[in-house]
Amino acid sequence: MGKTVNQRAWFLVIPVLILVAFSSIIPMMTVVNYSFQDTFGGNEFFWVGLEWYRELLHSERLWDAFGRQLLFSFIILLIEVPLGILVALSMPKKGMAASICLVLMSLPLLIPYNVVGTIWQVFGRPDIGLLGRTLSDLGISYNYSQNAFDAWATVIAMDVWHWTSLVALLCYAGLRSIPNAYYQAAMIDQASRWSVFRYIELPKMRGVLMIAVLLRFMDSFMIYTEPFVLTGGGPGNATTFLSIDLVKMALGQFDLGPAAAFSLMYFLVILLISYVFYTVMISADKDEERS
Amino acid sequence: MASVTLENLAHSYRPNPGEDNDFALKEVNYTWEDGRAYALLGPSGCGKTTLLNLISGLLTPTHGRVLFGDEDVTASSTADRNIAQVFQFPVVYDTMTVEQNLAFPLRNRRMEASYVAERVARIAKMIGLEADLKKKARGLTSDLKQKISLARGMVRDDVNAILFDEPLTVIDPHMKWELRTQLKSLHREFGHTMIYVTHDQTEALTFAEKVVVMHEGRVVQIGTPKELFETPAHSFVGYFIGSPGMNFIPVTVAGNIIQMGDRTIHLAHDYGTPSGELKLGIRPEFVRLTKGDGLPIRINRVQDAGRHKFVNATLFDTEINIAVDEGCEIEADMTSVNLDAEKISIFCDDWRIDGKSAGHVEGSAT
């Protein structure tokens, strides 16, 4: 078989290589470059080695933001995943009602992030907002710009409002893919509603749920726009999540070096946690398969 | 166990059915006797699954009644009817083990643990799932999964009937035969009433004692495989059963003499002077190739199908098939056919009509 070896096909990859280089690799390497240097402006840079990394790892400010970030992601996953499943289960299965429901459910997903923040900022204002005003009229003291707990509650409510639909729609798709025969068999076997959920619906939703959890984790871990518009990270630093902190450092204080080191570590943490998530879920799946 | 009676049963998926064509299942009256094996045979979309779902209670009929024994179950839920159903695709609870799958219907009915264990062990042994009891259901092959769903139905000792909805569709060909054989022996051993829906005539004819043939929402014939083959009540049965199906040749009939092209044939029976569209029907197996004696044909092609050769020929502008035994040579001067007069059926507007001196002809419906 005298096959001609022709390596010229590699040239066809060049356009995409250039695209990726300019959109990700070069900017990323610039950040890497910054993270090892210090500057006092005037485009003069000094090599500082691992100094920024060392400093950041001992910075209380960063660890606090990291802790808040983990807590936030944990809480919204805890609310959005079960709530999304519940919504998906109670959505109509076919007909006009199903279509209307789907459109309504997708609306929050289509709203630009900063508009979501603005909506909730107005909604929660104690003087004119529907929510804030109602609560204060009811005699409940509520002020998201002064009380840390209120701020957290509002940010979480906003995220749940914004993103539960995504989980619900994914689960809905998973549910719709279950053939009717399963429900009929369950009826014949006299399975309870809980059994139907536990042994038919949940196993069939497993795949989409994994994707939902992963997406929601990554997104919530990188959340910036909505809490920034709503609380600006306040009161104090109460809702300053990692990315808000990062922007403060990079643009507010213009500490390019530490901010670069910060973003690289941030990136690695997300990568690491997502990887662990993914591996654990995949291997749990394989264990099921094997046993 | 009980017999299943269908009384004026009909079903339409439309809200206000008017004419006949609105009905997915047109009116049917029949009693499925206790402990027998039936097959519901027909092409896709003929209403056989509708009929099955009416019996199992997954659908409520537009009108008519379903009785199990003497009890009217038309309004009862599927669970109350105490039937088992095996679906087209294996329906198993993936995350459970085989054992848990079998125990599931019993546990849901709050049976005692010792009874459940004993029952599961017994059924597993019967169906040949013993070795797999501890395995998770999801990793198993589809024939094993189909066995699980069958076993899940049989694990209750009080099932009224076991319904099969094309259960072998996704099974590998070499396993089909084995499962079918096993079904038959389970039926012989336990005598459940079994109703088996299929579009495969081989499956229907080998499995069932009685075959119900459906066509366009109507039950056209109920009979033994032999009756369906020899005396089809409707031209559809003739065409659908047998491979290739019955030959149909347009004719005119007067008494026991039929006119076909420019020839006349004398029949064994007297049909009077029926009015309507008349056709002569004869199976390829009962047409014989001859040298010059009989009706003239032109041979188009010969197909070897193992035990038979099938000759496709033209007889008075109508294509017919002739079955020739493997041993027989087809010679160049074989240009005529003889029809076995005893085996000729006459159809008037697609329904079989009986000749006067006919012996027993059963199962015709109008």
C-alpha cells in the first residue's frame, strides 16, 4: 500500500490556530506575564517571581472572598437543583400549556445579566420597590444595602429566580425522553408516586442533572454582574465574591500583578473543582454500570 | 385467572367520533377464553395496540364494556385489573437489581417479606434468571431485560392475563426463537391467559392457539392458524398470512362455474350469483405448474426460497405466485397452471363467501 504521506493538510488548521491564539492563548499568556512582575506605570516592569502568589495566599481578603464564594455556590445549588426538579415534574406534559410554560420559563434566561441586577435592585428598594416596600409595610425590617443578611438573601433569591429555569428546562427535557411504557409498567406494578420518581424519573434524569449541577456550579462560582449591580459587593464586603474582588483589585486599585496572579489561581480553582465534580460523577456512573 | 369478554367494544382517539373512520378500533364482540394463548396480528396502525391497551386499562373505551370473568372492569384502573404487560421495549427499573425488580410489584402491594422472597426465587428459576438475580438491571442484554419484565408480571400469583405488546421487537433473531419457545412452555405449565400483539405472522402462528387478525381497526378474522391459512375470511387475511400471500384473480361467478379471461373453471361448491366485486383467491401452494394442460401463463421470474421455489407468472393480466417444491424441475415448456378446485376461495367485496355444499367454514364475520 504505497500511501503518499502528505503533511500539508496541517496548513488547513492554521486559521483556527490563529483565532484561538488571539482570543485565548495570547491574552492568557499576558496575564501569566503580569503575574510575575510589578509595575509603577509608564510601561516599566520589574521581575518579582512568586511574590504576588505568596502574598495572595496569605491574604485574608482573598480567603474571605473564597469562603463567601463557596458558601454562595453551595446554597444556590442546594436550592436550584431540587427546585428545578420540582418545577420540571409539575410542568404540563403537552399541548398549549406546555409551550406557554416553556416560553415563560425561558424568559429569565434571556434577560441580560446587568438588567437582572437592576430589576432586583429596584424590586428590593425599601422606598419604592415592590418587594422592599411590601416587606417594610408588613413591619419586617429589610434593607439589602445595609444589612448583610438581607443582601445575601436578595442575591440568592435573584440567582434562584434567574437560573432555576435552566435546571428545570434540562430536567424537563430528561423527563420528556422517558417512554410512556415506563409509567404504564409502574401503574401495573402499583408503584407509588415516590417510587416512580425514585426508580424511573430520577435515574433517567441523572445525565442532565449532572450537566445542570456542573453548569450551575461553574456559573455561580464566577458570578459577577448581578451582585455587582445589586449590592456592589456590600454592605462592607458582605457580598464581595471572588470576581468582584478581582475586578476591585485589577481596575479599582490597578494592581496588575496581584490581580493577574489572582485570576490565574481563580481559573485553576474552577478548573480543579469542575474536574473533581466531573470525575466523581462519571466514576459513580461507571460503578453503577459495573455492579 | 379469568376469561376476558369484550362487549360492543370500540375506541376512538377523537373527542366526538361520528363516522366509522374516526374509530381506531371498530366495534368488536369476543370472549377470550381463560387460559388460552391468543395472538393479535395485523400491520402497524391497525388498532391492535389500542385493543390491548383497552384490555389492560391503559385506555378507557369510547363505548362498550370489558369484563374479566363476570366482573365489569371497564372503569377499573390498570392496577385493579391485575394484569401483567410486557412492552415493546424492555421496561426495567435500571437502578435496581434483578431481584429487586421482581420483588417490586409484590412489595408495592405490601406482601410479607418471606412470601416475596419465595415467589421471586420461584419465578426466577422458572424463567431462567437465577444466575443474574444480584446483578443491576441496567447492564443486561435486552433479551434478559425482557425476561425481567415478563417475570415481573408473573411474580404475582393472581394475574388475570398476561399481555404482550410486540415483545420481541428489539431481541436478536437467534434469541427470539428461544424466548418464544419459553413463552409457550410457560403457558403450557401455568395456563395464564396470554394475549400477544405482533405484526409478525410467524410469531403469531407459532405462539398462539387462536389468532385474531386485525385490519384498519376491524377484527377481520379469529381462527386457528390452519383456518387462517386455508379459509381466510377476508382478502386481507389471505394477503397478510403466508409468504407470499394468496393470489387474487378477478372473475365472474355463476353457480359453480367461474369465468376467468376466456376460460371457465368448475368449482367444488355452488356460490349462486353474488353481486359485487368478485375475486378468486388461491394460495401459491395450491397452484400447480403443468405442461400445456390448464390455464395459460407467462413466467416472469423464479425465486429460490429454500424449501420452495416461487414462480412469479402472469395469468390473464394478473400476477400470481406459484410455489414449486424444491425437488421439482421447472422446465421450459411448463406454460400452464392447474388450480386445486377444493382450495379455491371466492371473495365478494373482499369478504369470503361460502359455497352451498361447503363443509365447515368458520370465523367469517361481516
